[in-house]
Amino acid sequence: MTLTATSFDWVRALVHKESAIVLQPGKEYLVEARLLPMARERGLPDVSHFVETVRHRPDPDSTRRIVEALTTNETSWFRDGDPFTALTSTVMPALLAARGPNERLQIWSAACSSGQEPYTIAMLLQDSLPNATSRVSITATDLSREMVARTRAGRFSQLEINRGLPAPMLVRHFTRAGNEWEVAAPLRRMVTASECNLAAPLPRMGPFDVVYLRNVLIYFDLPTKQTILRRVRELMRPDSWLFLGAAETTLGVDDSWERVVVGRSSAYRPLKGK
Amino acid sequence: MRALVIDDSKVMRRIVAGILEGLGYEVQQAGHGREGLDVLAGGWVPELVCVDWNMPVMDGLQFVSAVRSNPTWRHVTIMMVTSESEHGQIVRALAAGAHEYVIKPFTADAIRDKLALLGLLPQDVVR
Amino acid sequence: MNEFHDTGERRRSSDTPLLITDLIDEETVRSIAQEAWSALIGDDEFLVPLPGGPPDDAVSSWVDVVGPWTGTVVLTCSRATAEELARCLLAEHAPPVLDAEDVHDALGELANVVGGNVKAVLPGPSALGLPELGSIPAAGPPADTCRVDLLWRGRSLTITVQGSAGAVHITPENNPQKNEVPL
């Protein structure tokens, strides 16, 4: 049985409520594909049966897993490109003007996954900034040990390379390593990767000039979001910049940030005196 | 927006064309570079061409060079979609005038990501 | 698994022809094929490294690689498996009735995708031929053959990367059309 309209609408409403992500009509196939493993796990014949079961007797574990399955995208390079454009067009020029010539800028990629975000940042800086490698350091953290190890290795499969990495950047910054691609050594040296649970007290790091905390807050309830934003802010410099995911905001969560429009993107800056 | 898909595999043409049509493109297909040039010369000049590399009669690299040598087609964006995946081959394709490069195997998401980079994603497509 | 890491030393120090077993191992070939299956056949499609016995009514597609190492990348399965692969590959773009041409085309394209990525792992530059289709080609010399036996949905599927010495193909038209990439 294919997904019924009632099942699909219930899933859409759930995902929207939990993540603010909107599943457009026509995304039935996505729901079918992403939820099939969970249906099979329970011995149910198809996704409709699974959704109907959860709909009639919702339990927090199942609803959380449904939302995660539908909101976790394969990481891509330049994911929602605007926050990266903002980095080179506005943020870096402002920071370079404000800092001394020998001051090292510190950037934090706070949910680095397999490394696409920190290396996207590293490539952009390398291409736009003389002596980027000595001028900027990038801290990449993730909850998952495996993801940290993958970020450190800087190796990507063919399928990962295909996901939004501009071809001119591929040929400039990567070499073939067997059937994978490896990031050039200078870029790997710019990036330091370590484990970090954002929902727990943070390790001593920073102070950071730019923080990318994207598509993380959506997974947490309001009090946790507030705690995370407060702790992140404590690691940031007064004139620093925070980038959140496209569906995320500090508005209505934590009023100690100022939202500023940067090009087609939004950034958040610590409000003075808060 | 319009796209021309050039591949000697009919199956692959249908897959790429299907993805592009799903994104809102009007698509024509050609089986090799020469056929592709004929489509352009016939006046159907699309915003985007997706072209395979290894094909009979005229390969993708020759097609790219031919399109780039004609100034009336300079606004056509060319994306190679091919299993040729050596570093040097990608460099050659870009040097010949291709804008982007998708390595086979690819997913529909990979095509969409590249179109987003190129600013060629029809506006009404919401992720 | 082959532990030998090619450094190029061999090629510089002697004229001994390159052997595929020194250039690529079974796991690399399997992972290349797995990526092709995940992307093109379906997210949850796995190639399990288990021999499934020779298929009845086998059909092969292959692409030639010409370069520092010259040989052929061959994909072999039963006709029924080839049909199922074609259906999965086309998915929602499949016509109501698949004809033989679609099935051949699909199997050829899979050989092209696996072959192109195998080629990229080998020392280059090399040229890739166009996909061809026919009955199982003669086995290459064992020392110059990397063979991977796989199961897909319980059906047997074999990929061999074999040196040219033994690779004599019989194509339906006996007309191996080639398109060499200018190097």
C-alpha cells in the first residue's frame, strides 16, 4: 500500500512542528524511502502501516526518529551556499580590518559531520586570502567519534564529492586517493577536529571570531536550545558572527543576539551588555 | 528553462532528463555530440547542456570545444555528466570550457546541488 | 585483499607489463560497484561479497581500458537480473514495457560507470571504450585478473577486471565500435 494522504499529512505536520522544516506535497516518495527501514524493523509490511501505528499511539522515540529520518540530509559542500558567500564577502573583510596583522582568526564548525563544512570554509579562505593557512585556524567538532575521525582524514567518496563541490575547487584542492578524494595537506592543517557534545558543558576553546552552528538546534527543545546558545556565546568574541541553519533562529529563543542581514543570509552577533 | 541532455545511453538520457524535468526544465535529448550541435544549430539554444564524455561520432570534450568556439552560444552553461573521473580529465573538461562536472554514479540530489551552484535551479523548486 | 601499494617503482625499473592484481584489489572494485548501486539502483541496495554460482543464461557487458594497463572491465549476470537492474535504474522513468534495447543499454551503462571509476584508480592516463554487450568474454590470464563475485538481491553478479591477453569478445554484431579519448 502506498502512503495515504492522511498518513502523509500527519508526517508533514509532525516534521513541521518539531523542525520547522516544510515537506512539500510531492515529497511522499521521500517519506516512503526514509521511513521504510523503520517499518521493516518492526515487521510491518510498508510505511503506511508504520505511520498509522505511530499516529494512533505516538511514542516519543518513534516520533523523534521519524523527524530525524526526514530532516537529516546527506551533508553536502556549500550546503545552503549563502552563509559561505557571507563569510568571504562581508565577515572576513570586517574581521581582518578589526584585528592586528599577526592575530590568528578562529572559526568553529560546531557540527562538522564528515568534514564538508570546515573544508568548504578552508577552501574559500585559501582561495580568497593570502597566507590563509597561517592567518586562520578552523576548529571542527562533532558528537560522533566516527565523524571526527573522518573529518581528520579529509577523505571523501565519489558520491560525497558529487554533492555540491564546485568542480574548479575539486581540481584545485583535492587529489585522487584510490577510489576516494583527499583534501590537500595545507587545508587539512588548517582544520583541527575533536569530539564535542553541544548539549553538555563545552570544553575550553576559542575565543571564536565566527561560529557555524547549523542544523543542530532543530533537534533540541527550547530550554536546551537556550543553554546551547548561552554556552556558545561564552566562547565567542564580542564582535564575532554566528551562522545558524536556514530553518533556525535565535529569535524567541535567546534575546542576547542581534540578527543582521548579510547578503542573502542572516547572521547573529552577541548583543553588548547582555 | 531549457536543457539539452546528450548521452549515448538512452537509459542515462532518460534518467538525467527525468531529473531535470522534475526540477521544471523543458528537455531535449541527443545521442552524441554531433546530434547535440545540430539541436543548437537548429535554433533550440538551452540555458543548460548536460553532456557525457565517451560517445560515438563526437565525444563530449569535442562538443564542449565546438560550443565554446561559437560566440552566439557563449551563454550556454555546460555540465559534463560522465564516468570519466580522473583528476586530469576533469581539468581538461574545465579547460575546454565546461562549467561543472558530475561524476557518474550520481544521485538526483547531486544534479540539483550543482544546478544550485550554477544559479540554474528554477525558482519555484523548494527543497 | 592485496597489500601491495603501487608506487610506480616497478614501472620505472623494468619493462614488465603491469598486472591488475598489483594495481587494484577486490575490495576497491566492490566499493566502486557499491557506490554505483547505491546511487543508481537504490539507497538500500547492497552488493554482498559472496559467490552465487554461475548464472543461467548469462549476459555480459564490458568496457575496455587502454593505457599503462590495458584490459577490460566486465559485468556478468543472468538476463533476468539484467532486466531487474534496468527497471531499478530507470525507476519512475521506466517505460511501461522494457524492451531488450533498454536492458542492454542499462547493463552497458553500469559497466561504463564501474569501468570509468576503476580506470580512475589505475595509473593513467587511460582511455575508456564504449560499452559492449554479449556472451561472457573469455577469462583473462589469472595473474592479470581481479574477479569479484557478488550477490545482489540474492542473485549472482560478477565483476572482473581482466588484462587484455585473454580478452576476446564475441559481440552480437561483432562490431566493437570504439571511441578513443584523445590523450
